[in-house]
Amino acid sequence: MHSKRPKIFNNFQEIDNTDMLGNEIEYSITFYATITEEKNNSFIVKGLEVNDISYRGDFSFSIQSETRITWHNQEIDMSELEEGDNISITFLGPIQESSPATINNVIEIKILDDEL
């Protein structure tokens, strides 16, 4: 008898998050946003219209030491991130339902703009 496996829901559809051997797989999610506020290592962003509707609202996140920050595939310092920058945000795990929604495990930020 199989044990009950954890489930992931995306837009209210169940997604099997296990491989063929029954091991849990953690998927990353990437969406696009504009930085609207920056304070200490925390950011508030507004999701862009090109995203799925679930990622068009306001989100907050903090940069951790393991968060990778890049521009044109070059690693850059967090101080390069500014209000108004268009970025992609890649994260693992759930989003906390709050206002704004909170992303706890951001693994990569990419600046999408042509100039810093």
C-alpha cells in the first residue's frame, strides 16, 4: 500500500510532484515584476501583465545570502537593484497569503532591463 503523497496545487489543479520512484520533486517558479519599493534587504514588487493571473499582484520578499542576483548572466550585488527595475523572480515553495503576498525562498533575481 502506498503512503499518502504530498500534493501541489497550481490554479486549483492537482499536480503530481513525485518522480517515478515516489521521491518528492521541488519545482521552481519564475515570474516577472517591477520593483516598487526597497528597504533593507526586503523588496515589494508588482507582477507584470505577461504573467499568469496568479502572479500579477503585489509580492514581498527578502534577499538571502544564497539568493543569486544577475544582470546579463553576470552576478551583481544586491545594491544594484532599484525601484523601477524590471526583474524575474525564481523561487521554491509556497507563497504566504498576506498583503502583499510573501515569497520566502527566492533563489534567483535577474534584472531584465538593458542598462543598470
